[in-house]
Amino acid sequence: MSWNDERVELLKKLWQDGLSASQIAAELGGVTRNAVIGKVHRLGLSGRVKSPTPSLAPRRPRATPQHSQPRPRFATQGNVALAPTPVALPSPMPHQEAEVMPFSCERVTIMELRECMCRWPLGDPSRSDFRFCGSKTNPGAPYCDYHARMAYQTVSERRRERRAAAG
């Protein structure tokens, strides 16, 4: 099969009518969906405006009971589809308090680590004395409050810490 002028014009018309590449391939016959996509790309045809699908429409947040802890939300689009996005983060501690705060980790091995324990790594993973923090976490959170403050910093906090370290 080759792309002649008649087939290219039909491709352009079907594309502008909003048919999918699979539908156009079936209509033209003798070409694959990928061949249609490639030809559309080479012709420089503009992308079409798609109507939002119901699954991507914004949802209203559900009311949560006052006694329950917020659960993490997950992004559902693009290359971050599985990346966790915490709903509520612990309030950040001022820089001076974080250094003064006495904190002791349980220092557990991977075999001792449980769901309700902090997964903050301590040390070099290639050494035998490598451990995880192991302190108690909030339900569904990977880190204890202390390590969550370090893991989830705002951009302004990171800049302030960089300036303090450089100065």
C-alpha cells in the first residue's frame, strides 16, 4: 500500500472529523494505526481538541470523619501516575529546632521493618550495619514525623537551608 493523493486527502478529512488513528486505518484499509499516526505527524496535521473523558474530570473531595487521618492521594495522569502526593504534611519545624530536637531511631533491619515503622534509611546500604529508622509512623505514611519534615520540604525551606550551608 502506498500513500497517494486521494488517500492522503481522505486521511486529512477523517482526521479533522475527529476519528481515531485506529478508525482511520480501518476506513482506509491496508494500513496500520501506527502508519496513520506517522503520516499525520509527517503531514504536520494539528492535534485535535478532545472532549474530557469522565474518568479525567475533576472530582469533589469526600468529607472525611474528624477522627480519621488523611490518606495519601495519588496522581492519575502522565508519567507520575503512581507517584504518591501527600494530602497533609506535618507542619515544618524552624531550622534551629530541628537541630536541637533530641531524636532517637529504633534502628531496625529490613527484616524487622513493619508497615507502621519509619522507612528512613540510616547509613550505607552496602554495609552490614545499614538500618532503617523504625520509629512509629502515622497510618499510611512512610516516615515518622521527624523524617517527614526532612523528606517533604517546601522550595523556600530548601533554598534557606542551602544559603545557610553556603554562608
